[in-house]
Amino acid sequence: MARVLVEQQFAQPLTDEQYGTFARRLDPCIEVRHGMWRRSSISADKQRMICEFEAPDAEAVREAFRASGVDYERAWAADVFAVEDYPDQLKKLETLVGKRKPAASAPVDALSNDEAAATWNGVLFDKFLRFKHVLTAGFASHGAAALERHPPHAGARVLDVGCGFGDDTIALARATGESGAAYGVDVAPRFVEAARTDAARAGVGNATFFAADVQTDLLGGPYDLAFSRFGTMFFADPVAALRNVRRSLAPGGRLCAIVWRRREDNPWLHVAERVVRALVPETRDTGAPTCGPGPFSMSSADVTSDILLRAGFRDLAFERHDAPVVVGRDVDEAIDFAMALGPAGEILRLAGEDGDGRRSPVIAALRDAMGPYARPGGVEMESSTWIVTAR
């Protein structure tokens, strides 16, 4: 392990609340990379901070900062010499200043999904409802591929994690037959109500839906299979969430989760993200709620396998699945979709008035970038996922 130092600078004095926000975002990203925070030193004017970590190398810490969205100036591996390493010097110090007391630290709440829950139940639900036809029909091929490769057995009890509108829960309920049952769980009650309505309309009686925080709440069970299509990437603490899912499984129970692979292999999101990043300065810590770590937080097979192993799963496997997705019936709808959802939409939303003032050039640039993907059936772009299985 290496000792890694990270320097941060702030335009305004750092507050305890901001420090707590940084810690909640960064800690799980450091943990899954086998690292750990040791200490932080903040300047008297609170505009500069040096943080010290134990990690495999400096790049692991840089990756954690990038994944968490916490800004930093530089990070480097270092040899650190401290008074604690020299007993004679430590005695002199204690004589000089008296018996040292532990330094006070900024209060940091336990990792919580409250912020993401508020976002999914509010602004994101409204946007998902608006583009429901894109998000269900457009991504159905990934769920269908996973179920074709790893179907539940007849009579199975299945948990659908992050069920959203419940279209996969309904498919799972049908796959288990009359003697089986599927249970869709989502942190957002509005999604749960919408899923119940759709299941009733479809005449599927063995699909049940409930609202819960998968990190902390009881999930029922025991289940034979835990399934998730794009529902595991937004947890504040993915290890805690997946450990809770594992506890809900019967002995020998399986997990099948679909997650996005790296953004470069997902032009349906990445094309718009590149356009918006080039035109809209990214804003952090606006106070506006966010959806959590983001769609690509589990794109690395190494990171995701670490999360699952720490959560207690074994026999991990990753299968790549590529498929085209239609992100709009025409270029105008594809632009609306990109500006509402995904990393591009998040950048615009968090930019507030600054983002609103740049809408015209953003729309023009998106039209140029997405126009070449227009087909008779809509704007079709490539997407790539991992179908992750474990026991």
C-alpha cells in the first residue's frame, strides 16, 4: 500500500457541511478501490486542504476522486514521516503540549440515500415519465438478454432491485409462472405506484411492489434470484446495499444485475455528455439534489467485482452485451432526452441559470452531433452493458 496525499483548493472557505458532503461522496469510491482515508489538514482560512490516504497507488485515489465528482488539484504518492514513528520525539512533544486529545473533526453523517431518493421521487421521476417509452422499450433488449441467459426457474421468488416502472418485474413474474412471484423494490414511492398501475393494467397478479431503501430496509424474502436492470449504480454505499440484497437471498440464491459499461462504449449518453461539457461549465455543490454516483459507477469490472466480493457474493461472472437503443423518435426528441436525463442533463440541471442561458448553442451542437444517428425508426445509437452474475 502507498501513502497518497491529495491537495484541494477552494474559492470560498470550506464549511463543515461541504466537508461532510465530500466525505459521503468520496468514502465509498475510495473503499471499493481498497483505499482508506487517514487524516486531513485544513488551512486556517479553510481554502486549502491536504488529505492523506492509504491506497494501492496514487492513480487509485485519483480515480476515486473522479468517480465521486469531488474536485482536487493534484495527488501524489509520498513517504510520510510523523512524530508517532519516533517514541523519544513523541515524549518530548507530549511534555511540551500536554497529553494530546483527539482532534475534533467535522461531523460526517453515515452514508445515506436520502438525497438520491428525493431526486428519484421528484425531478427525475417527472423526466422519466416524460420519456417512459424510451427508457422501457428502448432498453428492453438488455433486460431480455439477461433473462434469456439467466432465467428464473418456475415457481421462483424474485426480487427486482430498483424496479422503476416495473416492466422487468412484470417480465420476471410471467417467467416464474403461476406458482412463482416477483417483487419490485424502488426507493421512490412514485415509481412504485406507477409500477403497480402498469402491472394491474397488464393483468399480472403475481407481481408485488414496495418502496424501500435497499441499503438499510428489510427486503423480505428469502428470494431465489435478485435481478436488477440499471438499478444498482446509484447507491451512496453500494457495498451495504448489495450486502443487504445478499441477506435477502435463500442459500445458493443468485444475483443477476445489468450495469452500463464504460461511457466511451455508450455513445447514446457519451456523445451528448461531451457536447454539453464543452459548452457548460460543470457546477458542484449547488445544493440541488443529485441521483447518486451516476450511471457509470459500476462500469469497471474490477470495481464492481470488488463491491460484490465485499458484499459477500461469490462465483462472479461478467458478460458483455451490446445493443442499439432508440433515444428519440426524431432528432428533436433525442435532443430533449439528452438535455433532460443522463450526465448531460445532470450538468445542465446543476448549472441552473447558467445552463439555461446556454441552451441555444447546446441545442445547435447536439443537433450536429446526433443528426448522423437518425434512422427511419428513430435516432439509434449503440449501447453496451455488463450482465453481472454472482451467487
